[in-house]
Amino acid sequence: MTGTARLMAGLGLTVEPMALAGTAAGVNTGRLRRWWYAPVAALVLVALVRMVFAPRP
């Protein structure tokens, strides 16, 4: 189970740059406000915490 948690966190970290790019495009065009960076940052933080603190088998 811990290997799966680390794998999913790693996959999340590989997908988040695309979400960040989409958010940046929306903010730069004025369609989104700057606070939309917060959900992306929260997802990255959760994935990092999950990768680091998942118990080792």
C-alpha cells in the first residue's frame, strides 16, 4: 500500500506542472484571479508530504 501511495504521489507531481501551466495561462489572460494558484500549490504540497512521510514497508 505504501508503494502505491508513493506512486500516486509521484504521478500527481508529474501532472501538476500541466495544471500550473493552465492556471498561469488563465491568470495571465485575466480570466482567473491569483488565488487560483492556491489549489495547485496545495495539491503539490499534499503529494510531497505523502511521498516523504509514507511509512516504509
